Amino acid sequence: MNKLKLILLVVIFSLPIVSFAEDVEFKIQYAVQQMDNGKIDESKSILEDILLKDPKHYVANYEMAYLLNMTGRYDEALKYLDKIKKSKERTDQYYQLLGIVYDYMGDPAKSIKAFKDGLKKFPKSGPLHVELGMMYQKAEDNEKALECYENGILADPMFPSNYLRAALLLMTSSEPVWGLMYGEIFMNLEPDTQRARTVGQYLYAVLKSKTEMSDSGFKAKLTNENNMQFDSKTFKFYMPFPLFYQTNYELAGKKAIEDGLKNLSLSTIAKIHEYQMTLGKESYKEEYGDPLFEYIMKIQDAGFMEEYCMSLYKSGDLAEFDEWLTTHKDRYNQFLEWRRNNKLELTPSHCFSRLTCAPVSLH
């Protein structure tokens, strides 16, 4: 063997060995990237090539069904989903896509069945809870929809969309207090997105429309709850959370008036929220163990309460926010950097939900 052939063999066998599976994984990632970039034909060609060699490949079939659903070819999408319906690799995403395809085909019964079947196998799937809730909401059954969203919050508390959907329903109900809570949690899980800006507008609008501020006082109408609860076993009176929230909000509003604030501008609403958290500090911490409040206290300790509260409601009055930003830009950017490195963390055993929220005891 001459020296040139020997060198070539050494080089060839020194190259990393790429298995078929690794090659397919890379191709699928590239196909998905092409799909995301709007290059549908290129993506489809890559997936077809993979399926030609391995017709039962789970991810390739799933991505092909996803692509066909995107392009409105629902019957074809179902055929690819059918090929993997018995696969052990199925995840909640399979049932989510199946339900979405049936929904687009105009078959809500099959869509709901797909989401329910998925929840039997994946009861902690936030996406399946929200999809099922949206189906009920389309059918104008808001009670069932809200039940789905709130079950999703308990099952998968770090998934933002259930908070979003529950917040939008409750902020337009007779009990907007719960919508305010869910909306604020959502904005901490998914800050600075278009969805967050929409929720911020709702928060601002609710507080503007449900509160009255004048020289003679401050009144809020965030709940219809106005009765205390008495526990005969402990001989204590308890304040339901909505009433507790509203009471603290009114006290915060009165403090704002004492401090010379006279109208419900963006900066006033932000300041009232800041006062509200401070006034309710012990109850939020001791009675609820509320993770949102704990997070807000971290923000306070870091010295960013003004920036945080302005960020919540800024989309309600962008002109005022922009004016405020001219003198607070450095601090606001520091807050954004702090938030990127200090995110709200929630777990099934430590999250906030209307379904599990106990009343506050009055000592």
C-alpha cells in the first residue's frame, strides 16, 4: 500500500461516525427550521425522504402531519397521525395536534375527544388543558372552559397560556380580582410579548373602570364578595381572598390620595399596586404562601418596585410610560436585566389558584 492510500485511510477512519439515527435527527431539525422559515416545499421534501427509508419514524410522521395541518391539508395530516397512533413515543403534542386538526376540520366532538384522551395519558399537560378549554369556550360554555384552564394551572403551573385564558375570562366577569391575579402571574411567566401587552391593557382597563378616586375617598369594585366567614371550630373570622384583596387595594388607594396623587393615571395605578403589596405583606406571606407575592418581595428587595409596577400596566398608556422612561431608562433596563436572571418559579405544590386559595384569618 503506497503512502498516499495509507494517509487517506487514516483520515477517513479518523472522521466522526454519524449513525443513521443521528443523520435523521439532523435532517428533521433542518426540516423544522425550513418550515419555520416558510420554506414548506423544502421541508416536505426532506421529511418525505426520511419516511421513504423509515415509514414508521414517529417524529417525521408527526412533523409531516404538522406541516400538512399548517397548509390546510387536514385529511392528509390525519393519515400521518394515524400511522403513529399506537407508537410508544407519543407525547401530549400528538393529542394536541390531533385535536387541532379535527377542530380545523369542523368536528368539535372529535377534537374534544382527542384532548380528553390525551389528558387521560398526560394529565399534567398544560397545553391539553388549554386546548380543551378553548373548545368549550368556542361552544360558549365559559364555565367548563374556566374549569379546564384552572385545572391546567394546577397541573402545569409554569405553562403560561392557562393563566392567560383564565385571566381574560375572569377580568370581564363579576369577580375581576381573580383575573387580576392570574393576569399578573401570566405577565411574569411571559413578559414582553404581544400577549403580555394585551393582558397589561386589560389589567389597566379593569383598574380604571372598577375604581373611583376623588378628594372624598377611594372605592374599588373588584369583587361581589362582602361577607366574612366564621369557623366554629377555631372561633375565628376569616376574610375571603377577593375581599382581602379589595380591602388592601382600597387602603392602598387612600394612601395614594394622602401622598397627593389625585387621578388614576398610569403612574398612580402603579403606585397603588406598590402600596397594596406592602400593606398586605404579612397576610400574603403568612396566610397564603403566595409565590407571586414572594417573587414581588424579591423585586422590592432588589429595589425595582416602581419599575416592576410600571411594566405591568405600561401598555394601558404608552404615552405616559414613554414620558416616564425618559428619566428612568437606566433603572428600567437594570430591572429588565434583573428579571431575565430572576424568573418566577412555580410548582404544583407551590402555585396560586382560585381553586385552592384559602381565606385570610383575622387574629
